[in-house]
Amino acid sequence: MAAQVRLGIVGAGYMGMEHAHGFRLLPDVQIAAVCDRDAAAAERLAAATGHQPRICTRWEELVTQPDLDGIIITVPNFLHHPVAEAALKAGKHVLLEKPLATTVEGAHAVLKAAETSGRQVQIGLVYRYSHLYNKMAEILADGQFGPVTMLWCKEFRASFPPNPWFYSQEASGGSLVEKNCHHFDLFNWFAGSRPKKVFAMGGQHVIRQGQPTEVGWWYVQQDGAEPLTVTDSQVIDNAWVTVEYENDARANLGLCLYLRPNNLAEEGLEIGLIGETGAQMVAYANKKIGLSGGPFGDLRYIVPDRDTFSPWHIGGQRERTEFLETCRTGKKPWADLQIAYDSLLVALAAERSIKEERVVYLSEVSGHA
Ligand SMILES: NC(=O)c1ccc[n+]([C@@H]2O[C@H](COP(=O)([O-])OP(=O)(O)OC[C@H]3O[C@@H](n4cnc5c(N)ncnc54)[C@H](O)[C@@H]3O)[C@@H](O)[C@H]2O)c1
């Protein structure tokens, strides 16, 4: 029998609950403590774990509790860096929801704290654990694409959830940091090269600053969430982002955050790529892969096994299983700090490119030439 792992969760919102439900299904783990500044939310999370954890409302109190092996951080993005840094300093392994931080300074602070403490940080870049995207990586590794030269992502969806922090540039880091660090990470993974520079254009078409707009309509419809009207959204609701890699690959991401009620088109979220051999591969709606051209010939579809649990966050259960192993052995996780840092740099460069209306080199954002 594996040694039991004792965990604490900070943040009892949507993602905190998702992790509570997921860990409850896994053996040899106990959620021993939970925290949210909203005591009622913390109580709900405690009940969802099924483990009768201790409850607190201050994260500073939770991360230092001596019997915890690991901390799961599911608070709004601007809190990722201070909570992760404190947890690492207290000697805990960390499962930190994406993005790594909202600023490059915050990211550097977490990297430094991890290095000093010798503890591991796993980032919730959950696609890294999904059967679907791992199948794409496996097909690429066969070599029949040659170098990947073009990549794209269509992230056309409904608005963010009806929680005010998503609409604050400072709290969320901006839409491209909050949402698309996932997709920039897929680009980085499949391009097999380091991102070099970014050009982006974006703005507000529907959810506009100074105009009262009801947001979160999909969550209201799906989960019965309370509707929210925002009047001062600072974040973009649409963008086109182009990323160029050191190996001359180019990637393009389109973001729309105002489809109603959501993306109901058959292809859904679309992630595609082309290789030098003329082959093309496209993942549709987190469900199936279309493979055609080059050595593959006519279009065929591959449907990888569905990931267990987490229909919306494919790979979530494998992500949690790896975190338990990291807590037991200290093993470096697959979704580590480096990949989180690289995806954050692309997102920060894209946010800056929109603001400054110019091409932004990642070296400008990282401060490393
Ligand atoms: N991996 C994924 O695919 C995925 C999906 C959704 C969200 N997320 C990430 O998870 C994180 C949380 O998102 P969410 O949708 O659950 O947000 P949420 O707003 O539903 O939950 C955040 C929770 O944090 C609590 N909180 C805020 N400030 C706090 C503080 N100072 N101390 C303690 N608790 C505090 C809030 O009360 C709330 O309960 C975000 O970083 C988000 O980017 C990741």
C-alpha cells in the first residue's frame, strides 16, 4: 500500500471543488485542511472532500500546517505567487493552478522559492495529462510530420465565469494570461522549439469598459451560478495572437469570449498543426483527432480514450495522480515550472503586444537576453 498523502486546498471556488471531487476518488490521500476567505465556501469544500478537514479562512495559516505534504492552490491568479512562495518556504510540494503568476516578477519569485526549498511545483496545465493531446504528441514523435511548421488554436467560447476577478486586468493578468496559457503551452510542446516573439491584436467587442454587461451566461445556464453584471471590465474579449519560434514555426491563436450560449459548433475548441511533409493534424472539441495529408493520405479520425472524471478538464485525474506521486517521492512533475514559465511568457508578451501595438520579443518580457 502506498503511503498516505496529506493535502491542503486553498481556494474553495470552482476549481477547488473540482480537485476535492477528483481526489476523493483516489486511494491513499487525505484532504486534511481547506481554506477560503469565505467561511461558507470553505465549509462546502470541506464537505465535498468527504475527509472532515480542518477549516480556516486565512491562507497564511493553512500553508504552514506541519502535517501537510502538499498544498493545492486554487485562488484567483494574482494570489498564485504569494501563496505558492509561502507554501514552498514552509517545505510543501505545490499543485498550483495555471497561470504560474500574473507578472514575470511573481513567476521569478516562485522559481526562486522552489529552487531554495527543493520542493516541487506542478502547474495545472491539465492538457499535458490528457489522452487526446498526448496522442498528438505521440503521433508527432513518429516523425511522419517532419518539423512542425504551422500551428493554430481557435478558442471561441462564452464569457468568463460570473466572478469579478476574471474581469480585472490586475487580478487575472488579462484574458490571454488567464485562459490561453493552456494553448500557448500546447503550441510550445508541439512546436518542439522555444518561442521567440509575439505579435497580437485584441480589444473589447461586447464586454466593454463603461458598459454594463451581464457575464458568465454559460455558467448561469449550466451550473446555476448567480449572474453578474460588470460595468468596468478591463480585459479583452477578443484577440488574434501570432507566435514565432526559434525554428521558424509560426502559431496563431484566435480568442473570442462572447459566443452565446457557448461554442456549439461541431469542431468546438480546435487545435491544429501542419508539418514540413504536408501532413495536417487537428484536435476537435477535446474529443477527436483528424489526421490527413503527407504520408497519411486521406482524412481519418482517431478517438482516444476519454479521460476519466473531469469532462471539462480532460487529464485532471492523471494530473492529480501525478501530484500524489510527487508528494511521495519528490519526483519532478511533467507539467513543471519551466513549461509554465514558457507559456506565461508568451501570454505576457501577447498582452504587452496588444497594449503597445508592436512585436514583443520574449527576451524583453523575461528580462533575459
Ligand atoms: N486548470 C484549469 O483548466 C482551470 C480551470 C478553471 C480555473 N482554473 C484556475 O483556478 C483558479 C481558481 O479559479 P476558479 O474558477 O476556481 O475561481 P473562483 O472564483 O471560483 O474561486 C476562487 C476562490 O478563491 C477564494 N479566495 C479569493 N481570495 C482569497 C484569499 N485571499 N484567501 C483564501 N481564499 C480566497 C474565493 O473566495 C473563491 O472561493 C484560477 O487560477 C484559475 O485560473 C484552472
